[in-house]
Amino acid sequence: MAATIVLSEYSTLVDESVFIRLAGFVPNSHVTVRAVTNNVLGLPCVAESLAVFLTDEQGTVELDLQAPVSGTYHGVDLVQLTGVLVQDGQV
């Protein structure tokens, strides 16, 4: 089975949540999800956030149900993936 990423939106504002589901990954393994932007509050700059998740027994992750095991935010909060952006090179 090929790995797939399902997004509810492909482009959003940083304070809007996006449903993200990963499937087809190796069961019980770590996967990294990264959000990158080149514009913060109308100012050009590169910023990113990331989160590392543990896939379940089927090799899936649902970001609205699972907290990351590490990354730039903690807890179950889809807005944090795009809301906690740091300048490039600081992640």
C-alpha cells in the first residue's frame, strides 16, 4: 500500500485548522509532518513548524486525534501545526 496524505484544505491562514490524515506508513513508526510558509503577517520570511507522530498498528495517523511525540508544539491541536511557526533554521 502506498503512503497517502489527505488534507481538508491545501491552503489556509495560520490560525485555521486543517484535517490531516496519513495512511500507508510502516505500522508503529515515526513520521514527521512539516508546515512551511514564506509569508508571516504579510511579511516575507521563511518559517516552519514540525511534529513527529507515531503511526498506529495500521500505519495511520490522524492529526486531529493524536498528539505528536515531539516537535514545535504539544498536545492535540491542528491549529498549532501552522500557528507555531518559527524562523527558518530554528526548528
